[in-house]
Amino acid sequence: MAELVRFEVVDGIGVATLSNPPVNALSAALRAALFDAVKRAEADASVRALVIAAEGRTFIAGADISEFGKPPASPTLAELVAALDGCAKPVVAAIHAAALGGGLEVAMACTARVLGPKASLGLPEVKLGLLPGSGGTQRAPRLMGAVAALKLMVAGDPLPAKAAVEAGLADAVAEGDLVAAARAHAAGLADGKRSKPVSARDEGLGSREEFEAEAAKLAGRAKDEPQIADCIACVRACFDMPFVDGVAFERAAFLRLLDDPRSKALRHVFFAEREAAKIAGVPAGTKPREVKRAAVLGSGTMGAGIAMCFANAGIPVRVIETDAAASARGIERIRGTYEASVKRGSLTGEARDARMALIEGSVGLESAADADLVVEAIFEDLDLKKQVFATLDRVTKPGTVLASNTSYLDIDAMAAVTSRPGDVLGMHFFSPANVMKLLEIVRARHTSPEALATAAEIGRKLKKVPVVVGVCFGFVGNRMLAQRSRQAERLLLEGASPAQVDAALTGFGFKMGPFAMTDLAGLDIGWRVRKATGGRAPVADALVEAGRLGQKTQKGFYLYPQGARTGVADPDVDALIEKVASAEGVTRRAIDGDEILDRLVLPMVNEGARILEEGIAARPGDIDVVWLNGYNWPAWRGGPMHYADARGLSDIAARLSQFADQTGDESLRPAPLLARLAAEGKGFASLKAG
Ligand code: 3H9
């Protein structure tokens, strides 16, 4: 194994260089090696001071998150940080890149911090449901003041080098050789008067009143996110207790948070998103093709949004329509969306012009000839799409990736009409395409590894979260959503009101319930899909037939008087539901909130199990990533499959069986995979190990 810390002595200064790819996370082995280096520097009479430097893309990315939950191994991060703080010789951190979390805590325990121009310093623990747990909440306020430190912690975003120095978090930015500059700084400290350790600098905290005012602004977040409340309490402890007691206070809070299911869920999300980037069956090192120019077919809501994604990423894109009038309308639609951003102040006029300059409207599929990637976003009509793919096959150059944005149609059928099925796949964007982060990349039977790698790479360039899925009706996200929608309808017939159903999901953490969402999107959208696919939703159909299309008609599942954005319950809807229920022969009853929630969420988990069993998703974590990024599943609940694991699959299976018995709906019966794992006392996460 390569050396984790290389120690050398140059002109009386010890230099410990960390090398623990990919990100120098502070694993037990790295902590031990760095601890040894500190002790060695202390013991060596020829060493006057120590510099800690690192190789690779980060300085230190923090504690090794994969070790959380395992028994602590000595030296712990707290012990390492204490050794640095109490080191008999000055220690200077030479930070060339990101110093995050425990990485910044190590640096703050040093006597000084010298930065390279690309350094960034941050405490992102709150994003994992945690707080800095190795003295960070006690040292950052002593370096930069309590207000600035609290802001840094609760935002979780790093400060660039110059701002970090201005804030007092670091001492200098070195333009030339960073390690040489840090050595010179260390020699100066060894020769001159050594500054007090950060732990002893109580004078830097700033005004208590200003801190309390800042804390008060966070009251809303502190109520919902325990880590925010704990950050506030720990920074307050800097005013109220000596450093060592503050560190003990912080430690207790950290351990409490580490055990909190919300933090466990957020840590699961961190790894699931990174795992999803690895495409099963695509060998590492598969080279994506270069996409210099893109084309989007169709300039409706989806096509226009997708074209904007390319322009926003600086990629020239041609938006292709069937006639000049439609093309002009599409370009105007795009301009209008950018214009609204300029009005809101989220985009400058120059950025709008630069993006518009990358978008070219044109007519006829021939104008896709020079594109490296084509995304088809026309009507959901398989015959039409097949014609389009056959033409694209003829007019585009060899190697062009041909993608469909369909949300449920068969990509294999589109690939089959081309002479290059290896280049055909799905790129399913979510509405609004220029905003939503999820991108389902649909792997058809013959899609080549290069085409998949190209779509994933371009997805990341468009700032999306790509997840590879297989061909089936609705792919992963919409296929699971259909189960939820079906149960939501059933619950109305069985006795729940739209408001009760919506409240169950907003209480769970979704921003919106299914009926408020349908009202926003328009009931006609689902209605059209049902008509095309033979789907059934008697309540929603009756509403559409009564002219209630949602917010746009000021009435749908709710009433929207005078164009209100939040709906109010409508007795007419209750009456309509009762009528439909009796026509369907359903006897209505009172249903409690817990049952409503389980009837909505557990069938999704069940469908997720089928999706895994069929190989439509490669990993349970991929399903979670889909729901987190495409459907606003609350991150602190970790996604549907993590939620099921955390709750226990035997509970989930028992509840589903109960629902199947109670309703006679066999689709609610636990899927074979779910039943098997539940019987074995395992979770979906066990599937990762195979
Ligand atoms: C902490 O420090 C707590 C302390 O206060 C107290 C403790 C007592 N650990 O993101 P990437 C892996 S909490 C383990 O694709 P990038 C990652 O899984 C920590 N592994 O690269 C991936 O593995 P793989 C506070 C980690 O260049 C690989 O590295 N720190 C860690 O796009 C590459 O990751 C944070 O929250 C880690 N800490 O972005 C920072 N970090 O290749 C978390 C990364 O096998 N990390 N990995 O899939 C990040 O934000 C980004 O990874 C970073 C690099 C910006 C550093």
C-alpha cells in the first residue's frame, strides 16, 4: 500500500504530505499516520516546526463518512486534533484545495493556515445532518467571530481562499510554491513569538447580541433540522463555557446527531448519489463521445426546457420544429422563460443574450445532421416517434447519440427502426426540464456502453443527476408514481378527502400532496395519458368531464377563488366523489392519517422491489436518487427504499398484506423480492453486496 503520509525534513522544518486518494478522507489509517508524523516532528530535535500538506484533488475532505457507525479506532479525530493543538512546535497547514469538515478542523487546530489560490474552506456537516464534531464549532468562532462561524456552519458551503483569509479563518494566500511558503511561515513562527493556539483565543468571538440576533433568524430551520439547533447551541457554548467544556458539549451533540435517523438518511443519500454515477455493466474508463453540438426535436414545454439546459451549459443547440411558425413560437417560449429570470434578478441580461445566441430554431429533421446528440421531445405517439427515429438514422452522422425524452414509451421499439440500435437510448428529463435535477437515462436492449457513458457525461455537464434505468412502462420514477396515484384515487373512493390525502404526504415531508400537484399541472395531462394508454381514474376523469382542470380553470380537486395559488376544499368535489364511489360500488368509511400515508408510500416501495427484481434499476440506492431528485422526496428520509429499510421490511410486508386482504387489490400483495428479504430479516441495502 502506498504511504499515506510522507514525512521529510527540509531546512529544519518537517513536512508531512498526505496522500489518501481519492479525497484524503481521514480514515483510521490516515489519522494514525498523521498522528505519528506529529509525534515524530515533536520528538526530533532537528525539527523546529511542522507543515501539513496534501496531494490530490482535495486537501482533506473531512472525516471518512464510511467509517461512521463503526467502533471508534484510536487515534480518533478528536485525539489527532488535540495532538495538533498541544504540539510543542508550531504547525502550519498548507492547504492547496478543499479543506472540508474534519479537514478544516485539523487545519484549525494548527498554529496557522496558508492557502493556495484554489483552496476552499468549509464545514459542510449540516448537509449530512451533523455538525463539526472535532472542535470545529469551538475553533471557528474563535478565529472568525461567532456570527460568521455560525453562518459558515449552517450554510455548509465553503469559502474561497481570499474570503477565508479576509474572514480570519486562514492567515495568507500564497501565490507561488505553497509548501515553500508554508515552510517559510512555519520557520517564522518557530523563530519569533508563537501565537496562542486557537483554542485559547477567547477574545475573537465578537458580540453576543449580534450572535443571538443571527441565531434568532435561524429559528425556522432549527425547528425542523436538529443539526441547525445544535450548531447554534454549540456556538453559544463558546460564550458560556471554557473551551474544553465546549468541546465536550459539541461531542455529545455530534454523537446524538450521528445516531439520528435523519442523519443516517442524508449519509445514505451522499453515497447513493455517488454510486448512481457508476453505470452497471459499463466498464470503468469507457470513453464518452464528445458532444459539441446538440439538437432537440420539439419546442413545447419539455423541448424548450431541454434546449435551455444545453444553452445553460454552453453547448450550441438547434431546436427543430415541423414548420416556421412552431419554430418561432418555441424560440419565443425560451426567450420568455429567460426574460422572467432576468426580471426576477436570477440571470443577467448578458447571460440571457449569451444563452440565446447558442439556441438556433430550425425546421425539418435534416437540420439535425451535424448534431452529436439528438434529444427527441415530440408527442407521446410511438408510431410518430418510430418515423422520426428512422429519419434521424438516415440524416445524422455515424456515432450521433439518438435519445428520446419519452416518459413511458418503448425505447427498444424506437431503436429497432434504426440501423444503429447501439446509439439509441432514453434521456427522460423532468418538468420543468431547466430546473429539475433528475435525468433518467434509459438503457435499451442494444444501447452501447459508449452511448450510455455519453448520455451520463452530458447529463452531468447539464448539471443533472443521471440515473440509468431499464425499459418498462414509466421507467423507475413514473412507474412508482403510478402506484401512488392509483392508491390516492382509491383512498378518495374509500372515504378520504383530497385534503386528507395531501396532508398525509406534506406531513411526511413532501412539499406538495398529489392532488394539489395535479391541480397545478392540470388534470388534462393525466387524462390524456389515460385515454392513450387505457388507464383509469374515475374521480379525476369525472372532474375533467365537469370542466375542472385545476388551477388554470380555478377549480380542480380544490377551488382557487380569484386565481389563488393555494386551493380550498370544495363541497361540490366531496359530492362528486361520493357519487363516483357509489357508482363504483365502494362503501365509504373514515380512514386515519397513518393508513393514508402507508397506502400511498408502501405500494411505491413494493413497486420498487419489482423494479429491482426485473433489473430495471441496478441498485436500491438508484431508486432513492430518482425520487430525491425528480419528485422532491424529503432528503432526510433518504428515498423510498432507504425509508423501507429503516422501518424494517417485515413491517412493510405485513402492512401491505393487510391492505391486500382489506381491499382485495392483489397489486398490494408484497412483491416476491420484498417478501423474501422480509422473511430473511434483511433490507434492500443487503442487495448491494449481492
Ligand atoms: C466530518 O468531517 C465530521 C467531522 O466534523 C467530525 C468527525 C468526528 N468520506 O464527491 P466525489 C468519496 S463529516 C468518505 O465524487 P468530487 C466519495 O464517496 C464529513 N468518502 O468527488 C467518492 O467515492 P467513490 C464532512 C468520501 O471531486 C469519492 O470520494 N465532509 C468522502 O466531485 C469522490 O467523491 C464532507 O461532507 C468522505 N468525507 O467532490 C465532504 N468525501 O469514488 C464530502 C468523498 O468510491 N465530500 N468521498 O464513489 C464532498 O463534498 C465531495 O466528495 C468533494 C469532492 C467536494 C470533497
